[in-house]
Amino acid sequence: MTKDQKVVAIQEIKDLLQDAKVVYVADLDGLNAAKSSDFRRQAFKQNIKVKVVKNTLLQKAMEQIEGVDYSEMFQTFKGNSALMIAETANAPAKLIKDFRKKEEKPALKSAFVQETFYVGDNNLDTLVSIKSREEMIGEIIGLLQSPIQRVVSALQNKSETAEAKAEEAAPAVEEAPATETPETPAEEGDAPAAE
């Protein structure tokens, strides 16, 4: 690889990393071409960018990114490395875990998620359990709706109770006029007969 090619490759990696909030580095070593292609296809479906990179170029690109110190990840840059960039925090971890149901690889080398570094494959389950932004928003909305639902339910129960009390009182009122009504026509009927 010429110096110019290295500069271009580093710039491509920097472009991927520039605004990335979710960065994984995985080991795809041992996957044949068909399995590697299948992994990439599944990643594409889940909106995860996968790029096999040279470790030295990845490290140089990460060193040039402002605002994030990726140095904790550098120790894991050995062997075959695939850079995975995603929007959803746990998507790459879920993809790796699902793929490993059939294969030994890929293995997680390191990850940068929600401003925290995770080093080593032993962190895969932790990363899988991280909630995505959408999941967290859904939970927050559910928590916020819960008290509102209780208030609405209480108000509905109160109005139903009030209606029930009104219905109980209403039949007694209706019965009184019903008994008076037949007496009134009988009196009117008697009056014309007496004349």
C-alpha cells in the first residue's frame, strides 16, 4: 500500500468515525468468504456499516478524531479487525451474538458506546442488554403515562359511581309519579260520571 493509499484509507475511516456514537471493533478471522458475506448482508439490513480495516490505519484514524480518546481500544487491535458503526447502541452486539449461534466468530474486540469503552468479548452480553434510544423513550413514555392512566381511571370510576348513585335514586322518584298518575285519571273519570 502506497503512502497516498494509506492517507485515503485513513480519511475513509475518519469519515466513518467522525460523528459515530456507536463504534465496535470485531474479529472476523476464521469466517470464509460466504459466511463473511452473510455477516455483511445481515449488518446492512440492520443499518450497521462494516469495514475490514488494517489495525495501524484504524489506530491512526482514531488518533486524529477530535473529542474522543479511543486509546483504550488500541490494545485490542491485533489480527483481523472489522470496524462496525451503527446508530443503535446494541445492534452490533445483537448481530454478533445472533451470528455466533452458528459460528465461533465474530468475536468482540472492543466497543465505544454511549461514551463508555468496553474491552473484550466478555462484554458482549452487557452490550446486548443496553437499551436503544427508542426502547428507552418507550419506557419513559410508559412511566409517564402510568400516573395519568391511574388518574383517568379514578375519574372514570368516580363518574361511574356517581351515575350508579343517581340511577339508584332515580327509580324511587319515578315510582312516585307512576302511582299518582293512575289516580288522577280515575278521579277525572269519576267526575264526569257524577254529573
